[in-house]
Amino acid sequence: MKVVVIGIGLIGGSMVLDIKALHPDATILGIDANENHLQQAIDLGVVEKAGTTEDLADADFVIVSVPVDIALVVLPQVLDAVGENTIVFEVGSTKLPICEAVANHPKRRNYIATHPIAGTEFSGPSAAIKGLFQGKTNIICEVEKTTFKLQEKALQLFTAMGMRIRYMDPQSHDKHIAYVSHLSHISSFMLGKTVIDKETEEQDIFDMAGSGFESTVRLAKSSPAMWTPIFKQNKKQVVNTLEEYISNLSKFKTLLENDDFDAIYHEMQSVNKIKEILNGINIKK
Amino acid sequence: MKVVVIGIGLIGGSMVLDIKALHPDATILGIDANENHLQQAIDLGVVEKAGTTEDLADADFVIVSVPVDIALVVLPQVLDAVGENTIVFEVGSTKLPICEAVANHPKRRNYIATHPIAGTEFSGPSAAIKGLFQGKTNIICEVEKTTFKLQEKALQLFTAMGMRIRYMDPQSHDKHIAYVSHLSHISSFMLGKTVIDKETEEQDIFDMAGSGFESTVRLAKSSPAMWTPIFKQNKKQVVNTLEEYISNLSKFKTLLENDDFDAIYHEMQSVNKIKEILNGINIKK
């Protein structure tokens, strides 16, 4: 088995670590625009050596795990170079722009659009971990556009990695993921900003921060190079969710200003059911 | 040693578990308005048996760990009943209203105002855990208003529990804690609300939620009975932080609408330094 991973970061790196564990005989080649990352990935044993475009023609799997703006450019080029039996998947957090970008590509049938809902706030080859995808959800879009035998090959791999598969059209994916992922990142970044800005006037604020604050700002450690193009590609949906979030915060502020603490109590009580919802998420893990 | 804990939840319960571990001969008595909680605390071995007001006169330590609105009523009554050698502390997330409530109490010197920055999103006696305060910060306000020998007794206990002590005036405490704790809770509750509201129209959103979403909404599991009075007592500071937060979110939305993705990149990049700040918090834990 021959695997080429293009962009060896948290997701691509973790994928090939799992593939190597499942298929010890697999040859894992890496391509990365950042030479330091490539060398680091080789040194860490995440990939065996550097790959080239020529390696795509007889590869079994090609994983495109680059920021979503780069994916729009790279994926069509990768499809140009792959062979008949190669299955290509990319793993970005937006699906509609990429599906549109390759809609009319002559080798569209060699591509499967996926979004494994997994990750941490860290990035780069050193962030790659084995077993990252165990129990996680993998959203697959437009599955019917992929050749059946290559679909099957990809699905067998995802299942062997421990992922649950969910099928969705790319529009719905991008709309829903704005709520449960993209908005969380903005909420976290702006919370971090609000406190950092205050700290410049008032010393020692962070000395008072506990695990609750840490949890809410964890995502503010995320990579701007990865997240800026996601927000750009999913702008309309992200703006909508942000409007709803700001509206809810503003209503809460008005309740506070009006001393309507009964309403505040009931607002919080009605959101408490997130406990059961999150327990559902935990069970899936 | 005789200890009375009034309000046997996460904080009060965890405190007496630590005290019992440090002083196995201590008698731990519990008082709770909720009879089920009291019985549960006895069954779990968090307290030995129920205490009464009479037990306060010869108690060594009295811990008042009740919602902050109840503390305003209970603390003066507790001070009325304690003996000369009793040190009373309460552990609420607001310090100015409580310090004002007992400012002229004849036994003010038997009270020490504290806020141990520790906790989880859970509540009740079953949420109590040993070692919760290890490495955590304990903010002490108006320390000079407590009798020296009782100060010393309390500080020895906090230190033995593994806490770092920080002294602060109650105004500064309430202002700063609004940023690193109270605002995080509102941000989390309103994020949960935004997604729950959407889920009523669109099914399966939560099926796509990963660990990032879970981290940002974790605090939305918190108790409304505990948090409503905190927001009430710290209303002015909380409204200020919420205004700054909403303003930052609105500016981010404007950048998105204007396609100013360079500015978005730089906004996120400048907040990334939260990594180092949070590493600082982790080291303290």
C-alpha cells in the first residue's frame, strides 16, 4: 500500500499514523510546503520520506490536509496527477467550495469529500497523535459522486480507524458546522481578546483565571492560517451564527440591566440541558 | 478539631474532605437547607452528621459555602452564634457585597473573606472531590480585618490544602473576576443557547459537535441557583465586560462582512499569545 499525505499537520499526520498502525507494510510519503514540517515529520517517524507529484499516479490513498484555501488550488492538481485506482480525500472544515471546485474535474470520481470531526487546538507534525479518530464522526459529502470501489476502500479505512460515518450534502454541512465549530472558535478568540485587552490596564487578571476560563478560551490557541480561510469560505453562515450569538448576548445584557433575574435564571436553566446533549457526545467518543 | 460546613456542595464538601484528610480526628458537621443534600453528604461520608446553630459556639472552623445571595443572610447570623476562637470563611464568587454586609458586625474579626478559584461545572455533595484545591489560587480580601491569630489558623489550613494565597481588595476582586470567570459563564451559556435554538429547526447539529464545542460550552452546565445571584451582585462589572465582549464580536463580524481577512488573521494571531498565558495557569495547577 502506498499513501501520500499532502500537508503533514495534526489531521494528516494523525491519519497516516493510524494507517501505518493498521497496515505496517504501507509506504507513507509526505509532501509539505513547509520544509521544516516535512523534516520534522520524517524525524518523528510520521512519514518515511518526501514524496513528489510522480508518486501520486500509483498511490492507493492521497490525503490532502492543508488549509482550505490551499485545498482549492491543490486538490484539482492532485486529481490531474492520480491514477485510476487512487482515492483522494481532503479533510477541511468547509465542504461546499471544495466540492464546487472539483465538480467538473474529469477525475471527480477519484475524490471523496470528508470532514473528520476531530482535532485539538495544536498544529504541525508534532501535534499528530495515534488514535485521534477513534469514536469520532466523519462527515462525507456527495458520496454518490465517488466511484463505488474507491468509496468502499475509503470507508473501510475510516471504519478501521474507528470513525462513525455520517452522510450530508455540502450546503448542510457548512451551515451546521458553523454553529458547532466555527462559532465556538470566534467566541473563544474574542473572549481571549477581551481579557487580554483588559490585562494591559489591570495587572494580575490572569492570576485569577481558573479551569473554567481555560476551557472557554482553549480554542483561541488555534492557528490563524488554518482558520482565516475557513471563515472566508463559510462567511455567510458564520456571519449568521455570529448575529444570533451577539443577539443572545445582548438580550442577556438587557435582562441584567433591567434586573430581571428571574428571566436570567430561566435562561440558564433552559440551556442546562446541554448536559444531556454533551453526555451524548461523550458516549460517542 | 470541630468543623461546621454550611451548604455541602462542590466547594464546601471538597473543603471538608481535605480537612478530614489533614486532620483525621476532626469532627465534621453539616448544615444544609436541602435535606436530601445533607443525607447524601452523610451517606457519602463527606460529613459525619447534621450540625445545629448550637455547634457554632465551640467550632474551630465554620465554612459558609452557599449561593452568594444566601450568604448575605446567613453569614451575619453565623457570626452572631460563633465563639471567640471560631474562624468563619465563606467562599463565594463575589466579595464586595459580603464584605459590606458584615463590615459593622461586632464579630467581623472572626470572619475571613475568601474566594478559592477552584471548581467544576458540577454541584451538590456528590461533586465534592479530595484535592480540589491543590495548586489553586485563593483570593483573600480585607485580611487586616480578621484577628491575627484566626488569620493565621485559616492561612495554615489553606496552605496545607495546597493553595496559593493572593491578597486583594474586594472591589478589585469583583472587577477582575468578572473578566476571567463571570464573562466566561455567560459566553458559554449563550453559545449553548444559540446552538440549542438552531437545533429545534435543524436536526442532527449536535451529531457534528466535537471536543472544541464541548470545551466552549462546558460552563453552560453550571447551576442557575448559584450563578443568578453572582450576576446580580456583580451586575455593574458583568455588564461592562459583556459590553466589551459584544463590541469585540461585532467588530469581528464587521471585518468578515467587509472581507477584511488580513485583519481577521492578525486579530487571531494577536490572541494566540493566550497559549503562553494558559501555560502559566497550567504550571500553577
